[in-house]
Amino acid sequence: MPTVRLALALALGAVFWAFGLLPFAWAYNGVILLAALWELFAVARARQSLRCERKVSEVLEISAQGEVNIVITNPTNMPLVVAVKDEPPLDFRWDAPSKRPDQILPLLGSLLPPRSQVSLRYFVTPMRRGEFRFGEVNLKLSTPLMFVWLPVRYPLPQTVRVLPNLAQARKYALLMRKVRMREMGFRPIPLKGAGTEFSSLRDYLPDDDPRWIDWNATARRGRLVSKEFELERGQNIVAVLDAGRVMATRLDGLTKLDHAVNAAAFVLYIAHNLEDRVGLMIFSDRIQRWLPPSKGVRQWESILEALRQVEPQLVEANYAGAFAHLLQNLPRRSLLLIFTDLIDPDTSEALITYAKMLAEKHLVLVVALSDYELRSLLAEPIDEPSDLYRQAAAVAVLNDRLRAVAQLRESGVNVLDTSPEALFNTLLEHYLLAKRRL
């Protein structure tokens, strides 16, 4: 494959033709063509011993950046120039050092000195969960002359699994191990002091609940003394995911179900590390997956695999069937985290009706991602009649949502209605508070 450099080099021979120096013109063009021919054969010989491999983690997390390295080894004595085009999965966003707006695939390039190895790096961000396949690695080889390119293909199929994003969960789990939740900013609900079993006494701190003061010990020591309590372990925590049509809408590039899966994985990971029994239900018009509450690494791996595979279905969620199953199969009082959305009156009415039944036996928290995009729409100026209609529709949807939240709370069901950015912190706080009520 000839390059632009070869065309320009041959075009320079026109100078000799213009001055009538035909022998020089023929000699010049002959040297250029011989150099290009030599380069073609030299690169063809070198490519037989060239080695290429792709290094990428077999497990990635949704909406989290992962690194991909294309490693090329040149065992020959000839310097080579290489251009690399990789084929990541279509559902991945990618970013390369020299990315142009019109680039479809990652394009990388480098000079390969003799007997050397180079690693070319770019980054991918999965936008869906599941299993995905990388395709071929396409190379173009040349020498520093760069008169011709020789294309080479390396079939390097590689499958990666995309799991829920656990970055926030790992961060909180690490903090729990190091500082026992005291420095996380969640007073008055740290790991100690959030349960009901007395543990020890310590000096009173300014942000302690006054109800924790032990007045007998305070009188003996002459200074304020506070009680500490051990967080109760071994409680039932079940994430209940609505995989129906209301969870198929998108916020910030992800579906609401994606956000719910990340949040469910987050709180179950925390609960798993706190030695609670964790369980999972996924339902749409039918129960897709049911994992009764249990402890152990196998249980957590089963939950993670189930969360990896779930996708929203364009059907109405069957709250009656799912909640009846929970009532029949959860004899012990449990914390039920129901991830759904309050999108229309009919859906909300069914949720309210059957959530009341659950709340009579269990502690229920409905987690819904607020449509903050609708709220921002209300703040936009009205320039055309269509803008007024859109704002009126947004007001109607928000009012329906507020009514549903109020009815749920009146029925004894806790509701967490928040944005994706605030979801993790707020959910963790509600989870720790709920543990005190189980």
C-alpha cells in the first residue's frame, strides 16, 4: 500500500522533467521505486516474526474506565513503524491519546526499534453489563522511510465480563476495615453505636447522640462518658430489582436499571462484609431470579453473576406475584430494598397496594431515581408553545411522583427518591439506620 510520502517523493522528480534533465529524472524515480520495493520486501520478511498481543482485564465494571494495552514485539534487526487499529466491543466507549472526532476505532502508532517491545495503551468504558468480545488487531507496518504500508491482521478474539460498578462499595468497605466507619461522616450511625448490643464505654465526643451518655460512669469519672454498641450482624438484607419497562429509561448514559444494579451491588457488598445474610430478587412480569438470604463467598458470587446478566424488559412489572413470593419465602423479618421507579399513576398504585402488605411484616425501603432532568426542564425559558407543553407534561409527571411518594410514606413504607450522584451515600445511611430497626 503506497503512502502519501511516496507520492510526494515521486512528484519531486517532476522538477528534473521540467528542466529537461531526463536521465536524472529516470535515475531519481528509479531510486525511489527501488527503495519502496526494498521496503515492501523488508517489511514482509519482518512481519513473519513480529508478535502482537492484547492485554485487558477479563472483568470490567460498567461505566468504569479500563485499560487496554496492545503489546508488539519486534525481534528483528530492523527498525519498524507500526500503526495499530483495535476492535473493541460496540457497547464500549473508548479514548485514545490521539483520538480525533471522526475516529470510529482506536488508532495508535509508534516506532519499533530493533529487538524491542512497545506497549500502546488506550482506555475503554463499558456502558452495558454482560459478556463482550474484542475483535481483531489490525496493524500497518513500514520502515522509517514510510514509502509503503503493509497491512497485517492478528485474530485476537477475547471475551470480557462487565459487572456492576463496585468502586464505591470497595471504598466504603476499606474505610470500615480501617476506621470502623467513624471517619466516614455518617455520625450518628457509625459501625459502633448503630446497633443495640452494648460494647464498651469511651469519652463523649461532640457529635455523639446525648442518649448515649452513661450518667453513672460520668459521675464516677467526672467527665462525660458515652456508650458504644456493636452493630448487630446476621440480619436479612434483600435487594428486590424491578426489571420492567419503567427501568429502561436512561439517565447519564445508563438505564435506570443499570443505576439500580450498581446501587444494589453496592449495599449488598457492604452488608456481605458486615456478615449480614444477603439475598436478591429480580422480577418483571415474572420472577427472573430468586436467591434467598445467605452468607458466604458463594452467595456473593451468585448475586454478582445474577446482577451482571439482568436487562430491562419492556413489560409491566408484576408487583403482586413478586411481593407474594417474598411474603411466602421470607419468614424472618428482613430489610427489603425495592429498586423501582414511580413513573405513572397506574404503576405507582400497584406498587403502593402491595408494598403495604410487605411493610406489615418487613422493613421496606423503596429506592427510586428521581427524574432530575424533568426538574431542570422547568427552569428553562419558554420561547415557543412547544416549550410550554413540555413543561406542563413535566409538572404532571412530577406531581404524580410526589403523590406516590406521599402515599407510600403514609403506608409505613420508607422511600428514597434521589439522583444517581447522591444515591450511594444516602442508601448507605438508610441501610445502617434500618439495621437498628430490624
